[in-house]
Amino acid sequence: MNWLPEHKGGLHIDHNEHRNYYQTVEECYDPEDFVSEDEWLKAIKEDSVWVLHWYPNTPVGFTRIAASTLEAIQQWLKEKNT
């Protein structure tokens, strides 16, 4: 999985965590976490959210990104790192 970001602490991938709490996408997630506004709107429409959450340098301070598909997260990371 060479597409995953470098991390010194934990790394977590979640799919549809909002359903565990009987919440909508809008209730559970922050639109600012999404890789784009289009992905936010697509996630709402399809009721599908992938979240990648990692600690880049230490167990304190993290990065969190979300998208409607895991492929969209992979693409965002690829574009960011090129």
C-alpha cells in the first residue's frame, strides 16, 4: 500500500462510520475534511464516506481527509505528493 501517507503514529481508514450512529453524512462529517466540494456533495448523494486519519509526525496532531470513494482519497494523495 505505497499510496498511504508517511506516518509516525497511527493511521486509520473508516468507511461509513456515520451509519454506526444512525446519522446522515451532514450530521457526522465536516465538509472541510473532504478533498473537494464535489466529493462532499457526492458523499451526501450516495451516502458513502471514506475517511483517512493519520498522525504524520507524532501521536499528537493529525491529518484527516474524506471522500465518497477510497479511490478519490488515493488520487488526492497522489496529486498532493507530486
